[in-house]
Amino acid sequence: MPQDNTPAPSPNTAPVTSRQVSYNLLTPKIKRNIRGEIVPHRTPPVKLTFQDKYRLLKNYTLGRFLKPFRVILPLSLFLGSSQWLVLQHPPHGAGSLLLGSLIVSLGLMLLLEGVRTGMIPFGEIIGQALPQQFPLPLVTTILFLFGTGLTLFEPSWKPLLAAASRLPVATAPHVTYLANAKALWLEGVTGVAVGLALVFGNLRVIHAWNLKPVVIGSLALALVLTLVSWLMPNQEGIIELAWGIGRATSAPIAVSLILALGTGVFVSVTHGNRAGWGLGLIGLSALFATIGVLLLALAVAVTTPTQSIIAMARETVASTRAAQPASIVDAMDSALRATLPIVCCLAIFYLFVLKKNIRNPGMLLYGMALSILGLAVFNIGMGLGLSTAGVEMELWLATLSQPSAILSAPTPSGYLACILFAVPLAFGATLGEPGLNIFGSAVESLSNGVLKKKRLILLVASGAALGTAIGVISMLFALPFAWILLPACLLAMLLALLSSEERVALAWDSGGVTPGPMAIPLILSVGEGLGGALNGPGILALAALGSIITYLALGFWDRPIPGATGE
Amino acid sequence: MTRTMTILTDVKLITCIVQRGMSDIIVKAAREAGAQGATVTYAKGSGVRERLGLLGVAVEVDKEIITIVVSSQQMDAVFEHIYLAGQLDVPGMGFLYVTPLEKAATFIPNDVLDKIKP
């Protein structure tokens, strides 16, 4: 029987009493059948009291909510208060900004939890099963279709396209032409590029090729194409668009699936090269997308004369609609558009291929439903608060940096204010980036806790802030984007050459996830407010490159990554 | 030159299994109660989660195992402090136990040893 064991007299009485119970009294009595064999015991469900249920759910939700909230709230407050400072009156909709940050945090909580319990396990199962159950050509076809579909239905890079399509024809004829008349081509090329990246990245894992040569090779190709595009006439904005799209392709749910696919394939193939845990797919997707867009732009420039491009761009621009703030229906719609095709695709996998591999379908379904809901809630919150504030910020940033009614001339203090504003904004927005949070958790668990999520996110966010600062400076002084981009790429290439395989994979992947749905609208607004719509996407690319360079550079002072082959 | 090995007696091993991400709280609590070190490993596990039905989603499958070596005198205080900090009285939060250890050895600074000499 339970016996009360009043605590032995101690100097200070503890805030807890204890009693001893023999475990024998709690464990089930085993029954044997006639042959003396043990009858398998079935554990009955546990009945919880209301209080226990409450405490269980409180522990489950509160921590998961507070974590993003502690990042989002300061960001919103910062945005609101700096707006107040500049405009000298409280920002419009301060209340909706606060409400928005609450909703965004809620959305992030649901999304992250859903991805963790649904998307990542499912992606891993697919990744593990594919190479085992199918011949290689079929695997590559499936991967290609998967990557292409994933990107085509991804709404997160659409704002970039929308912004590009609204550019004045006179300043950037090629960009407006591409974004309007050739929008389908642009989307198609990006999709195909991501599909190819998935195929290539997974073949790399299956055949144990090294990642470094692939990254450095494609970076070199992108560099050459950038240089060519820069030197050609009438190509204003193409570089920015290409690098910006490359950065923006992978949004949270796609990131989680691509990531899990890679690690799943990695687990299923056993060979000598264990470096990198199958990472690198996201970074490759971004690079391939950039190359794809650059190639498309070059092809268009070579085949179509500029005069007709300008004419055609004029015709199509008028028909495109202006960007609208997201309503609840829009948010739900875009969340469904982003996930439904994926879910259908996954369901087909499940029904025809993997049924036997899945042990806990209920949990996976719960996770997937949660990620869709989370993405929708996140979008609603962004539309309510941060995106809208971002659009307003675009306007007042322009007044801060350019001669205007408020400031008679651009002053050094105005420049400084712009930089001082952009840096914390980029930092905070990156901290809250859902894709980066997913990536960080995945890396932490892949490395058995050695590579801490917090540290990775801090490093990447500082890098993004650095890149944004450099981008802002270049815009304030009206330096050509290529002057900054080309040296930054060369530096990234050099660092990649010197770093270990794992670190390159980690750096490029985190650079691939960084400007996501959280940071894109904000950083894009900074860029467009300061440098005009032409320069917006460029600053996204610089933020990502900043993260990559920072991560690689600091890696030289860091501990070697466990399981590393080259360190 | 021969090296001296200091063998510790009166040592106990406290092992605590909690949901992934909770180890920081446990290690902090253990340190507050005087523990001098902790080892964290990642693991997966099952327990009450499978018996909670729908509520099982609130319990994480991924776990962290924290092992802490304590002196027999500290044992109860560390045990209690971990229990409270980790909210182990909430379903699914974790599991805590103590194992007796035969002996232990590690680096112990000389001045610390000098102080305790009779």
C-alpha cells in the first residue's frame, strides 16, 4: 500500500512532499495462456483529470507560442515606433499591428508544429522509400516533378513578381516584359530549375558526390551570366530580379519537404561518405533558379529586339492589377494553393507506394492540417500588421533618403537613420523567419544537438542584417548592384572553397531559406523605399549572401562539425 | 612519474528523460541545486504518450536524456529541484530516476583536494 513518508526533518522544509509507492503495485499482472506463454498485455488508455489536461495543453501551447511571439512583438514595436519617430504622429493602425503580431506568432506556432509533426516525417519517409522501391530513372522523374510542382504552387515569391510587373517600362523594359508577357515562362523556368536542383542534389547524395564543386560550379556559372547580363544594354533590373527570385523560391513548407526529402534519401543510401546529412538541396534550388532566370532573360534579349520588347511591355503593363493587402480569404486561398497540391501529391505517394511504411498516419495528417492552418493564419497576421506597415514604411523611407518636403536635402543623418533602421529590421525579421526556424530545428536534431538552432539563427540573422546594411548603403550612394553582388559572390566562392563540405551545405541552405515570407515583404519594402522598385529584389539577394558569407567566415573560428570528413 | 587517480565514492547518478528542448531547464535546475555537470543526449521514447489518445499529440516523441552525477548528500535536493523545475508532475513531461554508482573519477583541482585533507 502507498505509505506516507513524511520528509525527514530538514533545516528548511521543501515546497514539496513525497510519498513512496512500490512500482510492483502499478505494473500490470501478466497472464499466461494454457501453454504457459505470455499473453500480450494491452495498456489501457490513461484517464486524465481536467486539471492534468489543462496543464498538459498549457505546456504544449504556451512555450511554442511565446517563442515566436518574443521575436515578432519587438519587431512590430520597432517598426511602429520608428514610423512614429519619422512621421511625428502615431502610425495608422497601431492596434492592427499589435493584433497582427499576435496572429503571426500564432500562425508560426501552428506552422512550425505542423511541419515538425507532419511535413518533415512524411518527407523523410518518401525520401527513404523512393530509392529503395523504384529504379533510379523513375526516382529522378518523380523528384523533378515534385520540385517543379512545389515551386509553381509556392505563393511566397509572387510578391516579387508582382512588384517587378509594376515597374515603369521606360526604366526596365526587359524586367517588365519578363514579368508581364513572359510571367508564365518565368514561373516555369524557376520551377524547372528547382526540379533540376532536387534531382541533381539527390543524385549527389545517392552517388556520394561532393557538394562543394557543385555549389562553386553553379555559383561560377551564375557569376558569368550576371556579368554578361550586366554588360548587355537595356538589362536593368534583370540581375536583381534573378538573384531575388533565387532567394525567394523556398518558402516554409517547401523547405521542410525538400529538407526532409534530402535527409530521407541520405538515410536510405549507405555509403562511405557520410558528410553533410543530405543537406544542400535548398541552397542548390536557389542557385539553379537564379541561373534559370538569367538564362531566360539572356535568351529573350538575344532573340527579341529591344524595340518590340518595349512595345509589348507597354501593352501588357496596363492590364496587370496593383497589389492588394491580403484579406482573410486571400490568405486562406494562398495557403491552400501552397499546400494542397503538395498534400495531394503526398496522398498519392501514400496510397500507392508507402502505405506499409507509415506507422502513424493520424499524427502525419494532424501535422499537415496544422501546417496549412498555420500558414493561413501566418498570412492573415502578416497582412494585418507587418506587411501593411512595410508598405507604409516604403513611403516614409523614401522621404527619409531623398530630397523631399520633410527633409530639404538628403543629410548624412538621414542616411545613418536609414541604415540604423534597416539593420534591426532585417535582423528581427530573419529571427522570426519560419523557414529558418524549421531548418534550424532540423539541423539541431540531425547533429544530435551539437549545432544549436539558436546559434544558427543568430548567425544567419546577423549576416542578413549585414547584407541588408550593405545593400542600403549601395542604394543610398546609387552604386550599381553588380558592383556589390559580384565581389560578394566571389568572396562567398572563396570561402566555400576553403570551408568543409558540411559548412558549405549549412551555409547555402540557410542562405536559401533566409528571406522567406516574413522578411521578404519587409526587406523588399526597405529596398523599394530607398532605391525604387528596381532595386527591391537585389537587397534580398544581398541579405542572403550576407548570411552565407557570415556563416562561412565565422566557421573558421568555430568548432569542427561532428562527422565532418574534411575538418 | 606516476600519476594519481582520485577515486570518488558516495556518488549517485541522476538520469532525467524529458521532451526535446527541455534539457536547458533541467540542467539549470540541477546546477542551482549544486550539481557540477550534466550530459545531454538525444533519444526517442514512448510512454504515457501512447495512452493519451488524441492528447498524445501534445507530448513529443523526441526526448533528451540528461545524466547528472551527484554526491549522495546532494542527491535528494537535486532530485527534488529537477522534479519541480521540469514539472514532472504533468503528464508526458518526463521521467526521473537515481542509480547508485560504484565509483567515479575525473579531474579534481589540487587545491580542492588539499582543502578537504584532514
